[in-house]
Amino acid sequence: MKAKSILVMLSATIVWFTLSACQLGVNDANQDPNQQSITIFSERHYDTDRVLYDLFEAETGIQVNLVRDGADPLLSRLENEGEDTIADVLLVADAGSLERAKNRDLLLAIESPFLNEHVPQNYRDIDGYWYGVSARARVLVYHPERVDVNALSTYEALIEPAWEGRVVTRSSTNIYNQSLMASFIEVMGDQGARDFASGLVANFAKSPSGNDRAQALSVLSGEADVAIMNTYYIGVMLNSGDATQIEAAASLKLFFPNQGTTGTHVNASAAGVVKHSSNPELATQFIEFLLSETAQRHFTTNNFEYPVNPNVEWDSLLLSWGTFVPQDINLAVLGENNNRAKEIMDQVGWR
């Protein structure tokens, strides 16, 4: 009886696998072998982006495949894969990385009247190799009970003795700080950027660690009084569901520095078509979608970034922070000055 039961079980298992295999065969047969698709190599780590990809798929019928990694690993992979790459679009968190990709001959120049019309010149490559898709300002975040707003003015003022032991920001390995320094090289000159970096290190409240949220929490706790961080983190923290993060974002205030001088630094997520894309037309179509009013509203209302398309209004939270004057530079300089920025930060001990 025992042997008979085992045989019955084995027979049932074989039947199940056979039926399953047949069902898989039916599903495969029903799939369209001509399904159009693109593969995105993305540094952006936001779940809200997946909604955009779904919207694009629903609107166009083009399937989106996603590969996530840091910008440097993605650039290295594109170099190593060459013509064999599966990538069609490179999407990064900071435009400086796209400029480096251009200089390493990893991108394809495209001609898009739509993108040229809807992306301001300072947020795109002059030769059409990459386009900004969303922006964020890198500002001063302070505790209003310990800092008088009238004491704030410029980034450079943070190196004054009054701020000793009161400032926090991320490490020098972070692309946001590298691009901040790259912009200073452009607007202050090499020596001015070096003086800023050296003076800021002297006024650090602690050795740099953690992301921008961690800097805000340091200010909330009293470990520091001012943090240099990106605006969108305040919106993300307010909507995080984490009580401490919500408290920090609600308690702290934003200040846009250098309004009377060189302007507040802005960095932008940006996208470009991969040089060896097998679907450059579809890749271009995807980037155009990211600049559509639908996608731009999604960026600002769900990830609290500034829309690059000037026809799209900012989210109400961003409007509550106020308008500001940005640095008057093309974001290409963030990539062009990246190596020098890292050299300066390393030389002054910004770890």
C-alpha cells in the first residue's frame, strides 16, 4: 500500500509538471515576438520612477526593462560592453555624470525639436548628448531656534569662525557635493573653491557620513546647526512615514544662499541615449516622455523635484519654500570640473 501511494504521488507530480509546461508553452506562444522594448540603465533609486515607466508602457506599448546601479559602475559597464550592450538609455541622478559619459564616448547625439523646446539651454548638452529631466537645489537647512535667518547669506559665509563646529554635509565621494564644488570652480575660480572647501572642513561639526536625510537629523538633534543638502529630501522626509524624519523636515527651514551674488547651486537628473543602443528612436521617445507635462508633474508632486520643463508648475510644497535665483551656468561644467573638484576636496581633507 505504501509503495502504491508513492507511485500515485509520483504520477500526480508528473501530470502537474506536464500541465504546467504546457501552460508555459501557451503563454509563450501568446507573447508578441515583435514586442518593442527599451532597457534603461538608471542610477536613480526612487520607487516613484517605476510609476513613470508604467505610464510610458501604457501610453506607448513599449516595454521598459530596468537595470539599477551607481553612475560609475554603469559607465564602466557601458565601456566594457561596447557594441554588445543591452542599454538604450542612461539615466543618472546628476548631470555631471552624463557629461562624463559624453566625454567617454558612451552617448549618442540626438536631434529632438521637442527636447530643445522644453529643456532650457543650461539644463542640456549643447550638442544633444544629454538632457536634464528634473532638478533640485542644494541649499542650507537650519534649525530656526538656534540660527537667526539673518545670519545666513552665502555658501562662502559658512567658513567664517562663527560657524565653527556647526556645519554638516555628506562626504566628498558624493556626486552632489562634487558637483557643488565643480560649480564653485566655475563661478568662484579655482582658488575661491579651494578656500571654501578648506574653510568648510574646518567648521564641520563631525566627519561627513550618511546621506542628506542623516544631515537633517543631525541638525534636529543639535549635533549641528546647519546642513548643506538637496531640497527634495525635505519633501521625501515629510512623506516618509517615519516619525523622526517627519519631525526633522517639519522643524527645519530652508535657505537659498547667494541670492545677491552667484545664485543657488542646482543639480539635475539627466538622461541620454546610449551610443550603441539598438533602439535609439524608442530611447529618444522615452526621454521626450520624461519631459512631457505628465511626467514633469509626477517628478514634482511625487518626488518633490523641480520640473525642468518651464511649462509645468511646481508642487505646492516647493512653492511654499519660495522662488530663488539659480547659478547661471550650463550643467555641463559639473562634469568638466568633476576631477578638479575631487582633487581639491581630497587635498583639503574633505573625506
